[in-house]
Amino acid sequence: MKQQTIHVFKFGGSSLRDAAAIRNVANILRNHKEKRLAIIVSAMGKTTNALETVVEAHAAGTGQAFPILNDIKAQHYRIIDELFDKENEVYSAVNDTFVEIEWVLEEDPHENYDYMYDQIVSVGELVSSRIVAAYLNKVGLPTQWLDARDIIVTDNIFREGWVQWEETLERSARIARPMMDKRGFILTQGFIGSTSENFTTTLGREGSDYTAAIFSYCLDAEDMTIWKDVPGVLTADPRLFENVVKLDRLSYKEAIEMTYYGAKVIHPKTIKPLQNKSIPLFVKSFIDPAGEGTLISDEVEDNYPPMVAVEQDQCLLSISTRDFSFVAEHHISHIFNLVADLRIQVNMMQNSAISFSLIINDIDDKADRLAELLKDKFKVMLDRGLELITVRHYQHDVLENLRRGKIVLLEEKIKDTTVQMAVKDVPVMRRKLVPGKN
Ligand code: ADP
Ligand code: ASP
Ligand code: MG
């Protein structure tokens, strides 16, 4: 008998934000009933943000952790009440999952914040996957629930676990593949994994797209589809720009460049595993599932329109020597060792004889920690709240438009294709109320 090919679908938070959205997902899946399908789901709506506030409240001892958690639980139970009868076993599955957070909150805050974060925040995906799997089973779409932590093994870095590919491949072949041979779908969580000692880890915010790519790679999927609230990959974020157009086709290279620099439609780590096995990626709309979407693949086009990615929360670190000595190789190596240790993403850099400038993602307190570590050797200045604008296939009028109302702190042109600039808004001057008076 010919082995049927495997397909991977991923549904993110916005496609699962309420009961109607979950019904819509089930309707989409009904059209793919005959497929061998692995489904990856994120937490519902903005649950991860809310769970982050539980972690913060618990760490700070504000007394708000339980009340916030209770709101999150109530939101989930409202959705479950709409979708299920009272006797459905999803109630106890969801309840047991939330209890895991309550156990953490009953203890004093763990000394390792990132560890505690992962134990709490991962529950968003565990709960949503229970609900969606139970609903699919209820509406006649047989679905097996799989714990992604049994498959995806990461290192011990909490909040940003790095996949241990050998173990993950082995577990996928041993556990996930035989499940795929049974009837129906398998459904699992995005974003989460586990250390080899079975502690839960997360893969970094918005990491569910990446999970889908990990499964696609490990299961040798025929293709992968991520279902979004946009018609496909657009020339820029429609929340920030007007006149954006959908790209029908995109090469892996274009996709990786745009997502690395902030095109939030796909998590940047998603592309590599797919490219490595030439697995095509479709980005489609869960609002218009019949739409063509965007196909990301090996195919190279040479005629792209200008595409813009904007990354917020950027920090410019201006590092200079204290005694006017040159920034020499050993300095650069020292700076980059620290950057690597702190797992900081560097988006742009420039150097002169006595100074070195870096644009980095200003996440958590990483910029401060780096500045602190550099302080004894260098003079360090931080300029925060910047935007990094990356334009591929630029045209001059597009660049002019983007510079309007902005101060450009650092700009770089890479070949003929890309311009990057770190900008901040021109400050609005206060006007004099009475002319001539100070
Ligand atoms: P998910 O529901 O999977 O979490 P996201 O909300 O993270 O989905 O991603 C979809 C959003 O990405 C869109 O609503 C859009 O605002 C944003 N986005 C940013 N850049 C682009 C782009 N180039 N094309 C399409 N959408 C983009
Ligand atoms: N729920 C996680 C987040 O919001 C992962 C994801 O949605 O991709 O970051
Ligand atoms: Mg998301």
C-alpha cells in the first residue's frame, strides 16, 4: 500500500480567539478530512500575554497572580461552555492543566525566573490543545492529542530553548510517526518543548510557527500551512501601512530576510527547517480559506516589489574606548562573546576607529546586562525605543516616505537590494503660548 503523505497545519492565537473561531477552524479542517494531518495550535487569543502577567505578579509578590489566573480560567471556561455539554471530559482535562499553575503559585517564587515562566506560560498551549482536540472529536473529526514535550527536546535555556535535533528526530520517529499511521488527525501544542530531564521549556515568543516547521522536518511533510488573519504574506504589515499587496510567491531567502528583521507574520526560525528539506510553506487566511495565500518555496523570482519590515523596541548601543585607543579585534571579540552569552539578536552594526555601534532587540533587561558587562572596559551609551526599518527591493520614493518625520540614527545599504535604518520620531516641539516670553 502506498504510504500517504503527511501535511502540517498550524493555527495561531487569533484563529482560536473564541468559540466561533474554533468552529471556523473545525470547518476548515473538515475539508481536509482525508489527509494525514499534524495540527499545531497556539494558546488562544492573547492568553500568553495574560499568563506573562501572572508570572510577573507572582515574582513580584503583588498578590494579583491568582486573580489574573482566575480571569484567564474564566475566559477559557466561557469558551468551553459554548462548545461542549457539561459532561464532556474536556472540563477535567482543562482543570487538571490549570492546577499545574496553581501548584507553582502556592510555592514561593522560584529563584530562576525563566524556569518559572516556562512552567506557567506553557499552560496556554496545553489548555488550548485540549479544547481544540476535544472539539474536533466532538464534531466527527477523530483527533489524537499529543504532548509536544514528548517529542521536542531542547537545551536547558528556559524561555528560548534550542532544539536538540537528534533526540527530537528519534522521538518523532518513535512516537509521532506511528500515531500518524492511525486514522484521523494528530494535534499538538506549538511553542513548548522539554529538556532531557523533562522540565518544560518554551521556544521563544510567537514560536508556534517554528514548532510546525520542526514537525514538518521530522515527519518529512509534503507541505506546511499556517493559517493567519491576513490573505498571505503582504509587502508590509497592514496594521502599519496602507496600500500593501499580497505576494503570491516568495523564496525561502526573501522570507527569512523579512521575518528576521521583524515581518511578524512568520516566526523567523520557521524557514530553515523547511528550506533544508525543500518543504513548501503556504501562508493562508483562516477568514478566506479558499484564497490562494502565499507560497514560500525554493523558487527564485527576481521581480519583487518593495517590501518593508519594521522591528520595534530596538536599542542602539554606542560603545567607545575610554582612552581614544582603536576598537581592535580583541575588543570586538570580547563584545561578541558577551552578545552570544546573553543570546542577543544583533540587527545592525557599524564601527569607526574608536567606536562600535550595535542595534539590538531590547528584550527583557538584556541591553542593560550587556552595558553593565562592558562598562569596565568601554564607555557605553544606550538609546532606546528605536524602530528598525528594513526595506528589500527598495525604491527611492519608498525610502523618502519612510524617513519622513523620523531621525535616522544609523543607516546601511546592503548591495542593491536592502536598506536598513534605525530611526526615532522627530520630537514634537512645544510651541510658545505667548510670543516672546520664555
Ligand atoms: P498568529 O495568530 O499565528 O499568532 P500573528 O498575529 O502573529 O498570527 O501574525 C499575523 C499578523 O502579522 C497580521 O495580522 C499582520 O498584522 C502581521 N504582519 C506583519 N508583517 C506582515 C506581512 N509582511 N504580511 C502579512 N502580515 C504581516
Ligand atoms: N502562544 C505563544 C505566544 O503568544 C506562541 C505563539 O503564539 O506562537 O508567544
Ligand atoms: Mg502570534
